Amino acid sequence: MAMVLCGCVLLVGVSYADTDLQSPNYRFTESTVGNGGLIHSSSTNFQSSGDAVGSTAVGNSGSTNYQFNSGPVTTADPALGFAVTSAAASFGNFNAAQVATATASFTVSDYTSYGYAVQVLGNPPSNGSHTLPAMASTDISRPGQEQFGINLVANTGFGANPDQGLFGKGVAAANYNTADHFRYVNGETIASAPKSSGITVFTISYIINVSNITPGGAYTASQSVVCTGTF
């Protein structure tokens, strides 16, 4: 992995006024029109420090592959933020006639890199030697047929689309971005951002279907969500 750091120089033009600006109580000596005061201005009771006033540039700029925020408190250091905000997903009792659903959520923010990818790792729920089959192909929920799958969008009655907030660029991956269609492949990318991004809140929607001959008992599973910055 290679990281390339680029520096930018902002050139600001300044036009000088030909005459002093003054009143009976105050006078600007060698006043300027431009970004901040470059020369001391003073009177009997006041003197400026000559420092720039305000910020030369504040806001968000972006292109197809990159975005950045400018202002007095920004830093050139890359930073990838990730948090699982709702980790426990409980399905209650299974019923062969009805799909069981649950949700969990996580957030990602990414500053000064070229995006990120989120993968999910882990096995489907199991009870002893019996494991519910993961949905290797994207499909709809089919009650009465054993299934375990997820997506990252709003479905009928549960789930939510990625919340990108003000500057978020995160999106659900192609196999996990269709309402009421689910899939689960261990290690597959489930979300990503194509460029640096503000906070995006993702909701994982889970489904479990069982059949009339699915063994009874408690089914448990543990999945890890891994976020990697791209450069």
C-alpha cells in the first residue's frame, strides 16, 4: 500500500489602496483590500496586529475520486474512523411460516484517503452441528426454506439505507444494495466509499428462515466487520 501526500499552495492577490481610510476618530494607514490586514493599522487608542483576518478558504471541495474539507482546523494526516454502534442482533423464536429479522449498525468516516472498503467475516448461525445455510446468491426471503442473509438498505418493514449525513460518500456494495434481496458470503465486501468521506451510518439487515425440519435449539453466530482505507 502506498500513500501519496500532496501539498497545495494558495496564492492570494492583494490590491493596495492609494490613500488612507480615516475619520475624526480612526485611520487605516496603508490599508489593503484582500484577505486580512497585511500591514499594521492604528490610531491613538487602537492598533491591529497585522495578522490575517478570517480563513482564506473554508468548505468542501471534491471531484470524482477525491474530496477534502478546508478551513483553519484541518490536518493533512489521514484518518480512518470506524465504530460498531449497535452490535447485538436478536431474532427471537424461529417460525417456519415467517421470516425472522434483526438489524445492527456501524459508522465509518475517512479523511484524506481515496476511500475505504468494508468486509464482513464469520460463519452463519449454528446450533451444535447444524448450520443455517448462507445465501451464496442474492435472493429474496423464502419462509419455509433455510436461509441466512444480509443487506445494507431499507427493506419492507425493517432496515435503512446508508445515512451519508453532510459529506458522507459510503454506499452499500452491489450484492447488498437491493431492497428485500439478501446474500451472505464470508469475507465479501459489503460497503465502500469511492473517495474520502464524512461519517456514513450503515445498517445491516439480517434475515433467517427455517424449515419444518430445522433442529430446535439456540442458534448463535459472531461476525466481524473490517474496514480498510484505500490509497
